[in-house]
Amino acid sequence: MKFSEAWLREWVNPPVDREALFEQLTMAGLEVEGFERVAGEFSGVVVGEVVAVAAHPDADKLSVCEVDDGSERQQVVCGAPNVRVGLKSAFARVGAVLPENFRIRKANLRGVESRGMLCSAAELGLGDDHDGILELPASAVTGTELSQALALDDVAVELNLTPNRGDCLSIRGLAREVGVLNDMAVTPPVEGGAVPASINDTFAVALEAPDGCPRYLGRVIRGVDITRPSPLWLTEKLRRSGLRSIDAVVDVTNYVMLELGQPMHAFDLDRLDDRIVVRMARDGERLTLLDGQEVSLDATTLLITDGSGPVAMAGVMGGERSGTQTTTLDVFLECAYFAPLAVAGTARRYGLHTDAAHRYERGVDSDLQHRAMERASRLLLDIVGGEAGPVTEAVAPDHLPARRHVSLRERRLHELVGASIETAEVDGALARLDFALVERTVSESDGVCWTIEAPSHRFDIEREADLVEEICRIYGYNRVPARQPSTALSLRRVPLERAPEAELKRLLADLGFQEAITYSFVDPRLQDLLDPGVAALALENPMSSEQSVMRTTLLSGLVETLRVNLTRQQERVRLFEIGLCFLPGDPVVQQLRVGAVCCGTRVPPNWAQPAEVVDFFDVKGVVERLLAWTGQGDPAFVPARDPVLHPGQSAEIRLGDAVVGRLGRLHPEIEAKLDITKPVYLFEIQGEKLLARSVARHRGISRYPSVRRDLALLVARDVPAAALEATVRATLGEVLIDFTLFDVYQGKGIDSNEKSLAVGLTLQDASATLTEDRIARYMADVLAALERAVGARLRSGGTERTAGV
């Protein structure tokens, strides 16, 4: 919000300077973001009166004027179309300095001497109008310094308000706050009282959506002359508040909005049909707004309509069909209370941002409409003339907001503020805030308890904490002592069956990965590329088209981050993320997942190791390490056809019979589409499965030696080593303490349809030393089981005895 300091001080003028006043507002929660002068820097400019005007003898568009500057008359050549005898304007004497260091000197214009300059508003930094010279009121005293005549020792202040303080979106609301902070009475300007009806003309009003608009006021004013200009004092206050002058009717409604905080609108009465009806939009209805934009209305939009259809979008903007024009003679002035929920989001849905919507969305005083109507009526009659009819009101009392009763306990106040505030100070603060005291009680446990009724303009007061905040603001945040918090903390329960995410992150960091945190909102094209066949949830109000759907896989963020790193000359990238994915459902399924991507060299470049490129087995080893950390048993890796992964380098990750994730190389076609020139390897695992932990079980260490036997086995080429391991473990049970695959051979001396797998079996008995007979029996059982299960046979010379340990 933008406002004029001078205008605020007309309502309440505390004995503090500008800097202290702005500090007060900021410390009270009304942040002053900045301020700027309301006019450019100039000197030597006074109020001048044009006493004579004659045509220039050698230029059709120039006039030779005589200007009284309060001390003498000066001859001035002027080209302004609005110069005339009797006009008072801004006169820059010879020697005056205008903004941007423009100096006024004597000049000769087409043979006529000019001593000074009649200035436009733009030339003085008073606005953008440069079509004519500045017109001052007739009451301005000739010869007075212009800065004094227009009170230009003023600044326009930019205020940043939190959404709950809609009551401060007006000079009246700000003055109320300043009065409270300085314990001063607020003196509003004389408003002239109620405007009596001089005609009996009315225009009917009906409410069909009382929950959205429980109060609507209207008034007919006939015989107005919109061609009359708005007075300078009004246009200046609008300009200093960031609004430009349009015409007298619009200026008055904008002025009342800024002064009192009540948006208003004026219709051309002759362009309205039958009556005003406030209702929700119907299917197929369209409305052309005042800015020329035509919108298709949805059923959640509150409208102002007449017998011919919509005439305004309630609380946002009027329609072009019913807007006032320079030819308008009769107006229908409206003033309404719209519920915040009825207007909230409407302007944003239609791509609009108006001052009215900004206020209605945050809340307007529900008791303000009659006062605003009378204030606007008085100003209109004074400026554009006319005759006013009686005020017509349509109201649904049951839908108007009720004043809330809220209680505040002294004990709770001291607990939350951290300071002991005297009850007299609390009483004074509540009174200054216009909180009506309903009840005041005292108890041993809570001390004094105040029950107040919030005024209609403080619709944000709902609970005890709100009153604590109000008292603290008035008491002063700087008076609250700084103390170290002291509290008793109970020991947190640590579940043994689930590992903390922080431990998993540390493990992944130890394995050489860096954590990435990416958005849950992703590009739908990237989402479809990395998780085809899954319909991602679309956002109703996305920040951008590149963040318009919810991710169903962590790969969308991780792969994009990896790609960005590669384009910035990062040769080795290893990233992981732990986060939620959002799967379609009713309700939406939120699934925790752990994902990682890597590419480049296996280890950072160094002199001791060759620069080998990471491959499938590096990622598989990381997954095995992670699942071993959970203690849930050995995972199984089953080849799978995943459209996102390379068909020959991908696998499902299984724990028991459940698929818990996937790993492999990113499909080359996807790498090409993303302009990634290096192989990318990745994995993605269900987070809860990875964080689940088996409770540790301990057993004693055997006192007896272990023994190892190595077997060289011939199997078909499509038999995985995991099948051999599963068969061996099932056969030997607890006697087998380690299974190692240490060689794979295909080539000379072996059938082309077979391969040789060399495995090492480490055996140990917890209760006795293994004898050669038992070992031989175990080996025979293993070979027989392998032959039955996978068709394995011992390769010639394929058994070797290794000494026990």
C-alpha cells in the first residue's frame, strides 16, 4: 500500500519526526519498505497569476502572457493550450532551478522576450501531465512558494502489510494504529454528515447470493456533470497514493477507498436495466470488463447483474457496458460488503489485480458501508453537482460477520511474551485498540482474565494468541527482555525397527554421493519421459509450465540436476535424494523413495589408480551395501524390461518376494533426448523398505576352525550365479558361513553355450571340528543339489582344497 505522510498527519499528528513515525509502524508489524518525495527537486517556483494573454506576432501556437508573481509582472511566452486570463499556475522566475538541474534564464522566442516559465506538472515532477500548465486553485495566494502552497514537504510511503491486517489498507486504519501507538486521539476530517435525499428516485436491489454479499447499498444521483475536473487537492492525494486521476466520479470512489478502506463503484444509471441482482455466474455467461478484456465466467464467480446480464465482477472490476462516460448525467452509486471467501482468488483466476480485490480478499469492515456511501455522496455533489435520492439497502443480517468474543488470561500472556506486563497497561492497550471489555475476572490459576468483543474492523482477532500479539505490539517488542529459553525435554523414543534418515544420508555420503534436494513440482515432459504410463497430478495454480505436475519418481529431479552439472564441465557426478513421490489415488499416495544417479569415473582422478568409468556393477554394489546395512537379508537382482532403463543393463531389486526398487543404466534414447553424452547409472528404492531394520541378533564366535573349498562349475550361459548361491545355501544351511564368486570364464575349452563359474565355500561348525569325511559329504550333497537345480557339473580338475583357517 502507498500513502502520503501529510494525509496521514491530517488525521493524527504525533509529536515524532518522520523517521521515528516509520520506525513505530514497522515495529508494530506494519513494515515501511521505503518512501520517496512527492515532487522533484526545484527552487524559485511560485504561484503566479496570468493577468493578460495576447497572440504571439510570429507564431500561431504561442501566446504572450503577463504573469503576476506576487512582486511584479513578468512577460512570458507560453505554448500551453490551457493558458488564460485569471489562471493561477506554477511560475518559475528567472534563476529558478527545475528538476534535473534545468535553469530558467531570460530567452527570446521568435523575437519576443520571455522572463520566466509557466510550468506543467511533469516539468516539476508532480505527475506525467505535460499537455498543459499546472492549474492551481483560485484560493492559492499569488507569490507563495509552490512547495508551500501545495505542501510538497511530503513523502509517498510504501507499506508492506501482512494479509491479516486488511484494516490498515486505508488512511483511517493507519491513523487508528498511529493513535494507538502514541496514545493519541484520532481526528478525522469533517465529512459533512449524511446527505439528505432531494429526490425520491431509487433503483431496486436484490440479493440472490447472501453468503457472498450480505449487504449492498445503492443510491441514485441525477444531473451530474462529469466534465467538471477533480479539484487539485483530491488528485494530489490520489497521485501521492499511487493512483492517477481519471474523472471526477472515479476519483471520488478511489478517494473514499483510500481514505476509509471501502471500495466503491459508480454505474451509468441510464445503461442499467430493470434492477441490480447480486448472484453467482451461470454457465456460458461472459463479461467485458472496464479494461476491455472479455472473460468467460465460471460458476464460482460472484456477479453484479441487471436485467440484461452481468454488469460487474463483484469486488474486482466493473463492466464496460455500464461504466460512466463523459456524457453520463445520472449515476447509480454502489457500496457493498463482500465476504472475503467469495472474492478470494477471483482476481487471480482471471489474471486481474485491482485495489478493490486486494482489500476485499483481506476483509473490509462490515459496518463501514453507510459511512462510505454518505462520504462519497457528499464529495460527488460538491464536485460534479446533481441531486441525490435515498440510500437503498439490501441486507441479509444472518450472513453478516458476528463480532467475536475472545478471552485473554494474564498467565498465558506472560508465558507467551516472556515478560510481566502490568494489568493497567493491558487495560489501557485493550481500550486504545477499541476492544470492548465484556468481562474481567480473577482466578488463582490464571490471574486476571479479560473477555473482549473485537470491533468490526478487527476481523483478524479470533483466538487468545491474537490478543497476546496485540498487547505485545502496543507494549513494545523492544521492551521484551532477551532470555535464553529454558525447558525440560523428555527423552525421545528411538524405534529399533526403523533407521533415521540422517544415518542413511551419512551412509550414502560415505559411499561417495552428494545429496540433492529438488522440487516436487516438475516439468510434465520430463515426467512423461522418465515415468511413462503414469498420469502425474497436475497443479491447479502452477508457478510455471516447467513446474506444473507432481513428481511420481525422483529421477525427474535427479537426472535434470545431473544433466545441468554435466553442462557445467563436471566430469564426475554422483547424486542422491531422499524424498516423497506423489502417486495418483483417492486420496493421493505419498511414497518415500531413495534415488541416486552417477556417471563419469569410478574414483576421482589420482596418480595411483587408472581412470575407469563407472558401470552397472558399481551401482549394484552400492545397492547391496545399502540393503546389507538394513540387516534384512540378501537382495535378489532379477533382469527386467523397464522402458526407462537399458534393456541389457537393468534389474528389479527384490527382498524376498517383494519388488522394492530398480537399478540400471538410463536408456540410451533418453540420454540422447536429454543431450547426455555419458552413460548414466541409477537406482530407485522404496524409502520405507530401505529404512526398515531387522533387530540385531548376536551369536557366539565358533572356537573351531573354518575350512574353504573351491569349485569350478560348468553351467548354461543363461544361469545366474545367484541361482547357484541359493541352492548351496539351502543345502548347507548354517554350516556355510561365506559364499564367494571369484571367477567367470567363457572361451577356449568350454562349450559356447556354457560358462565356468568358480565359487568359494567357507564352512564352519559351531560345535565341532569339521572332518574330511564330513567335508566330502557336504561337497557331494552340494554337487548333487546343483545338478538337480541348475544342471551344473564339476569342471574337469575343478575342485581344490584350501587349508583351514
